[in-house]
Amino acid sequence: MKLDLKPAFNYPLHMQVTLEIPDDMAGRLVTQGQDPARAALEAVAIEGYRSAALSAYQTRRLLGFETRYELDGFLKAHNVWEHAYGIEDLEQDRQTLKLLESEGRLTQ
């Protein structure tokens, strides 16, 4: 039995993107000795993960990491935390504080 494993559509499995960045800005975006393509890929991965457009698994695949530990180390090195504290979190904490104050459960 022969299986045809071609995708149903003719989409590429990988996408290649070309960026044109002025030299004066490129020096600020990429550290000395760093591969500019890798720096751009990492920036896309970080933003994708932060915005929840990419899952941890997808981010790991995109970066070519074999384990979740590698991804965790990468995210930590770039100050990316699993659950960033956002406006919704602040509002929820504010409401909780109001409730605790009204119930007299806060100690000074």
C-alpha cells in the first residue's frame, strides 16, 4: 500500500520572510555577533507567545527547541513570564481589595 502524504493544498510547510532594516537601526536591534535572521525569529516568537497567538508548544517548535526546559530558559532570559500581569488582572485585584475592605478583612 502506498500512501500519498502530500498536503491537500499546495501551501509551503515553511515561510521565508525578508526584512529590510536600515543599517543604523539594525545595529540597535541585533547585538554584535548575533545572526540577524535568528534575532528576528526570536522577536516574532516572543511576541507570538506574549500575545497568546502561539502556544508554548508552537513557540518551542518555531525556535527549534527540543524540550520545554529550553523554552522556559529562553523565555526567562527574555523576561517573558507565563502569565503577564495585565489590566484585567489589575481590575480584578482592585475589586477584590474593595470587597475585603468592605468586609473588614484587611488588617493595617
